[in-house]
Amino acid sequence: MHTELSYVKLDPRLSTACQPTPVKQPQWLAFNSELAALLQLPETLCATELGAQVFAGNSTPDWAQPHALAYAGHQFAHFVPQLGDGRALLLTEVIAADGERYDLQLKGAGRTPYSRGGDGRAPIGPVLREYLVSEAMHTLGVPTTRALAAVATSEWVQRDPAQPGAVLTRVSKSHLRVGTAQYVLALREKKLLKAFADYVIQRHYPSCADQDAPYLALLKAVIDQQAQLIAQWMSLGFIHGVMNTDNMTLSGETIDYGPCAFMEAYDPATVFSAIDQRGRYMFQNQPPIAMWNLARYAETLLPLFDADEATAIEQATQAVTEFESSYQHYYWQRMTAKLGLNDSVENRQLAQDYLDLMQQRGVDFTLAFRYLGDADSERLAALFERHEDWQKWYQKWQQALPSLAARSQLKLVNPAYIPRNHLVEAMIQEVLETGALTRFNRLHDALKKPYHEREELADLMRPASAQEQVKQTFCGT
């Protein structure tokens, strides 16, 4: 395994060396063999006793140099100048088999200098949720952090109520966030600000280095990546739940699956996060919040744009304003594709009409698109209770389809399985009550092939009943 640690060498103020806190008795919960192969992880660590010790934080290999990373962030629009990894430790950076550089991080490994009174631990429920949901997002084609390993600690974590603890090993293209850039700006040292921006360019957007205005090009590249990412979230009914600036990566990966959820009955005003009391991060607000966060990132780059402040602000404002048109392009491209159509004004309206019908009838977002790929309309008609408005729309859609082949391809675009909230919650409850991983393994197996519908997994496609509905999700911190 080829490892380096380039980021912590950038400046000592950006991270702090810190050892994980050992746990009593590490026990395997899950291990990602596919990801381990990509990282070229030594066989001695792959689902072995030694691996459990390493990924619980009890043993530090020679290649690991654990560091907690510093960052700031706007949390629900309120700026906090120092946050940082309060329960996470970067072990190293791995140059993987695909030539990409990845961070290897322990989450829930104990207190760090940035814990701010927290215990640095992670309950088993949120660890297994992040494992499942992040890997599901990966198989759905969404840029995301990934899960390499989950290890139970055999210790209790004091929450309400207390839960068994666990440690997640997370893999990402980097853990650099908008909040990281905000932290660097707050240090008020232009040399470091430039070095940090150069590092982001080198690691994620090397083509920007050759541009006449490399830092403006960097801003535009990050904006474009985020526009694509949020469009993917919206096309899947995914709700992040806590889109603070410290939870937006500069690489364009989805990060920090705390109170995240997938919407079932389509409603743009859907909120699940228990800490989002005013709905700031509701489903329909995700694009404008992303643009707000990107404006905060643009502010960190202003000193590098132009010596004239007014010119720099004008350049940044123009770049951020372009997010909306980029997002709309990517969003409608995906939404019309979910209907088997190309992106046109007429087809955008057809897609919007479908969403409106779904909202009016309280129809499940995922199944409404999945059933369009059926050879007949039976399941879809039942979903809409054969309502007259739906029948009119359906006929119009059939006329718009370019071919029968376009319809047959829809099952490669619209998933059968998502990590539905009630399924994730039932999985967590089984683990808490019995210690069994039966539900976890079955759901994980389905989510590995989200477009491949299997009769024996039909119950995993079904939306929650009234009694099963999960109305609030929680962070676990």
C-alpha cells in the first residue's frame, strides 16, 4: 500500500497530531473488500483480528500518522471560527490502484483537541447508517465518501439513550471543506491562503493551474462540481439534513451522513433532521443553500483574485451567480432522463407536471420513476390510484417517448432500492436489541445492485406504512 501524508505538511496550524483512544474489545461489523482492493490494503488487515485492532484505533501501523484536521464553518448560518475533527482522525493518504489519492480516516476514535467537550465517540447506529447510505450513494453513481470498515468497540457511548459504540473507517478524495478554507482565511496570512488554494488545485483541479486566473478557475470548478452533486441529490430524493459549510467538500463529494434521509411521498418541503427546527435544509432548499455556501467559499478566495477589491468581488459574484444556471442544466438533464426523454423545454414541463402530480397524490418519489420502466402500467396506475389527471399525463408521456427502447432503458436509470428510512431504522433497532446484523446484511446486499429488481427483496422496495414512518433523523454526535 502506497501511503503519504501531504496535507498535514502544508502548515502545522491546519491539523494536530493525535492518537486514537483504545477500546476494550473490537469486533467486526462490516468490511468493504472491494474498496480494500482499490486501496491495495494489506491482506493482514482485511477482516482479520489485526484489522479490527487497527480500524478500532487500538493499533497504529507504521504507515499511519493520525491527525485531527482543523476547520471552521457556518452552522445554520452562524459562523464558528474553530470546529475541527472532534471525533475523527486522518490516518494517512493512500495512492490507490486507480492512481487517485484518498484520505483514510477513523470516525469515532476518541477525543481530539477539537472535541469541545464531546467524547469523540460514535454510537453504533449512526456508524451503520453512514456505512449503508454512503455505499448506496456510491452504487447510485453519486460522488461520496465511502466506508471501508465498521468495528464495534464493546463500550457504551453516552447518548440519550446510551448506545453501544463503534468506529467507522471513512475513505474520501479529501476531507477539505468550505469550512477548511474559511479557517485558513481567518488566520489572515495571504501566503498560507495561496498555498492552501494551490494545494486544492493540485489535488482536485490540476487543469486550473494552467489558467490565466487559476484561483477564479478553481472557484468555478468547485461551483460546477457542487452543481452536479446537488442535481444528483435532488434527482434521487436525497436530503442531506445538515448542509453547513463544514459539511460541503471542495472535491464535490457528499460527506457527513448524519441526519440524512431519502424522501418517500414527494413533497419539496420535506425535513427530517431533528436539529433543523426551521427547515433551513429542507429538500427544496438544498440548491439555494449550496449557492449560499459557495458564496462563503468565494469570500475565502477574494484576496487571490485581484488587487482591486471591487474587481475581485465582481468576479466572485459573477462566478457564484452562475451556479443557478449550471444547477438547472444538470438537474433537468437528470430529471428528463428519468422519463426516458432528452432535455428540452417541453420535456422539462412534462417532468415538472409529473412531480406536481406526485405531490398532489402523495406518491412515492422512487417508485413513481421506477415503475415507468415496466412493460405495462399496472403498478404505476395503482400507485396513482388510476386518477384521471395521471392517465392524461401518462398518455402525453407515452407520445413523447422516442422509442420503446427508451422505456426499457429506464430501469437502468431509476433505482428499485434506496436506503429507506424505516429500513435503516429497523436495521439499527435489530442491532441494538439483539446484536444481529441480518437486516444490515440483507439491505446492504440489495443496495449493492440498486437497479436490479429481485422478487425476494420486494419488501425492500415498499415505502413505509403509517406505523413504520420515520419522521425525524438524528446526528449521533
